[in-house]
Amino acid sequence: MSYDNTNSGALFKNDRKETDNHPDYKGSINVGGVEYWINAWLNESKSGQKYMGLKIKAKDAAPVAPAPAPEASDAFGDDIPF
């Protein structure tokens, strides 16, 4: 019998936090069978209420590559479309 971790996850204290931009907690979560990385920051609202801000990213997400530059067109070329 194997363990089913669907719709569950875990956060761990980030022992490598060096700046305020680094998350306070890091971990992973499975939602509907899809694996995600999850980061959490400890925050406080203007009214003084404490909360965790969350950010998730799919584990299999490919890095976003810049769009290729468009090819230069030859406006006065010899190729006539008719």
C-alpha cells in the first residue's frame, strides 16, 4: 500500500533566510495531483493583524524564456507575392 499525498503539503522554517525578500517558510504541496513549491512570509496588516503571505509555483514549470526578436523584413525585396 502506497501513501497518497494528494491535497496535502508541508512548510518548513527557512534556515537559509538572509534578506526580507527570502521566505520565512518553504515547502511543497500537492493540489489535485499536481505538485507545487510553496513559500510563505510572516506579515502584519496595517491594523496589526498577523498573517502569512503565500506564493506557489508549479514544480514542473519551465523557466520563462524571452520572446525571440522578430526577423527583419525585406520591404524592397525581389520576391513578389503574385
